[in-house]
Amino acid sequence: MKTKITLLFTFLLLSISCKDTAKNQVATTDNEDKSSLTLNDVSLLPGANVLAFGPDNVLFIGDSKAGKLYAVPTQANELKEPVPFNMEGFDIVMAKTLNMAPRDIVIGDMKIHPKSQEAYISLKLGHAPDAKSVIAIINPATTEIKLLEITKDNLQGISIKNTASSDLIFWKETSASSLTITDIDYNDGYVYIAGLTNSEFASTLRKIAYPFTDSQEIVNSIEIYHAVHTQNETRAPIRTMLFEEMDGESTLLASYTCTPLVSIPVDKIENEADVKGKTIAELGYGNTPIDMLVVTTQGFDGSTSKSLIVTNKNRGGTMIPIESVIAGFKGNGMAGQRTMFASGLEGIQEIPTANVMQVDIQNSQMLGIVRRNIETGDIDLVSELTGTFLRLSDFISEYDFPDYKYPEAQAGTKQYHDMVKQMEGYPDLTSEKMGR
């Protein structure tokens, strides 16, 4: 199956051409001219390692350090146009804004506001165990940076029951308690929390009704089959998850380290239940997944298709047609099979996201991405087109030479290149400007 590419040319060209998308040394300059943000108790949290948006744009904040889940209402103006992020050296800009060294800013998670397209990024301020966290808010249209204000009036919170023990230490430095919350997501009136619990079967799912009440459901265990390890496992936590309808059934899709992809029907996630997930794919050994998204892409012929995207710490991302995922959900799974490499579903493809640290859907055409720039070592906050999953300005290719002429057969490629050059802040390199 060929990858389908998002090419909504007319809409994007009109939108982008109306915006100043100069390469975001603009962002650096703007923020250098502004006064630094003041850190105070209004902005600080004990920890903030996982984020998710819920109903009415409430921001859920998972805090493994404090063993708490917070809910903070957000207010934002709607941004209807697809305005890209182009903040190269975002960590440097952020460090100057906070009067800190760039290496002392540790990025925990990033989610895009569904209404304003602003990036909400959790930042740990230093590497000390007791370092506090803040939530930075970055506007793609203005590149303005502000901190989420957290007060007694707007903060709701609930303590997580039976948190993982801080006495259990992995590799001399990572406490099991830091994995109390590995991911959170909202679905149909509940916040689901993946992570570890202080029990024999460590991997768990917590289910908390929102708005918060005193009730809290915790499954006894989650058992999965791991095709790389060739064994059933109950301890390792889910690392990233999402909810999707599979063949008419609300389903949790979850991915684990090293890298099983598992489906769990939502109606099986009940208090004190022993949940058995179905391993529907293996995405490859020696890897930890970061984020999962379901994206819609559009082909040259106007047809659309949905795909599951998984980004990874130790390799490029994975894209799987959603039809294949549904087939895996309906099938027998991979129990008893042994494999080290990606297998189990039809159409598994690798996409070029090896340097991506965090990703979320920004709008119908773009993904918002926090990435490590391999050339500079800096951290960038940028946008990419859904479907291509790359930044054209990252490469020097045949097309970039000034005497290159697009043949008639590459009319679509030429239009795509011109669109992306404007989006990434290089309007002077479009075909019209270069006279070709």
C-alpha cells in the first residue's frame, strides 16, 4: 500500500501566503526583546510528566512525583487557519525566557490545544529529584511564550491510589514511582491512567470519572504476550495509548517498550478486573514508543484514509493503515509467536520521525512536533505536513539546485515543494521567486 500524502494545495497556499512565516529566528528575536517570565507558586507544580486535553478543553496533568492527577480549565481564542510552528532552537528561547541554562530544561510532554493550536509543553526546571515543573504555552501565530497559571480557584486534583514504590530503583537512578503515570487519555466520561502500581502485578490502568469524585477504579492486572520476549507479561507499563473504535467497539490501543501493540476492549477495563490484552502486532525490539496518533491523510485523487502513527525513541516512526489494525483486533493475535522485527499486521511502514521527541495533531493538515535537531543539538518546535512527516528544509537534494527544472510529470511535486517552502519560512525559494 502506497503512502497517501496530504496535499490540500489551494487551502494551504492561501492560508500560508497570508502569514509571516519567516524562519523562527523571528521567535528568538521576539522573545529576547521581551522581559523574562517570573517563576512563582502560581505557575509551579511538584511535577508534570504527562498531559492530555479533555472535555471543554480542560488540561489534564499527570504528576508521578506527587502521585496526582490535576485538571486545569484553559481559555483560548480559536485559530482557524493552519499556521505552522517554525521555532528552531526552542530550548534556547525558552531558557532565556526563564533565565536558565538550556540543558536545565527537561521536556516532559507536549499537547496541542484543540481550539487555539497552541503548544502546551511540560518542563521540568532542572535535573534534581525535587525540581519543580511548569507548563509553557506557545502560540504558533505570534510565537509568544507564557506560563499556565495554576491557582486554587482553577486547579482540581485527585490523589492516585496505591502508587508505585519509590524504594524500587531501576538502573541505580530511575524510581518505580516515576512510572506511576506513563500516559493519560480521556474517553467517554473517564480519565484513563496507565502506569505502575505497588502490587505484585505492577502494570495497571486506573479509571477516574471526570468531573472528579471520590471513586477510583483500578484493574488488578494487565497481562499481554510479548513476541520479542516470548512470554506473557504483567509488570511493564503501557507507555502510550489512545482510544479508537474497532469494528464498532470502543477499544484501547496500547504500546509497550520493545514494542508490542495491544488492543483492549474498553468494556473489559473494570475495577479489580484481570485484563488480558490481545497483542496484534510487534513493532520491533530495542525500542520504547513515545506517542500514538490516528491521522487522516488525503491522496492526489482526493481520497482519504486513516492510519495509526507510533513515534519511537530508538527508531523511526511506524505507520499502519487503520483497516489493518481493525483486522488485527478481529483476529487471533500473536500469542505464542516469536519475532524480533515489525510483524503481525499488513502494511506496516516506517516514517522519518527518528528525531521526534513529542508529537500531536495541530490541525487537519499539520502535526506539531518537538524534536532534537541532529545538526545543531538544539530542540526545535516545528510543524510538519501530515502524510509526508518531514521538513523539506532538512535536506539538500537534486531539487534544490537553482538550475533544476521540473518536468511536466512533476507538476504536483513542484506545487508541493512551493507550498512547504512557504510553510517552513522560505518564500524566497519558491519556483516563482527563483524563476523556474
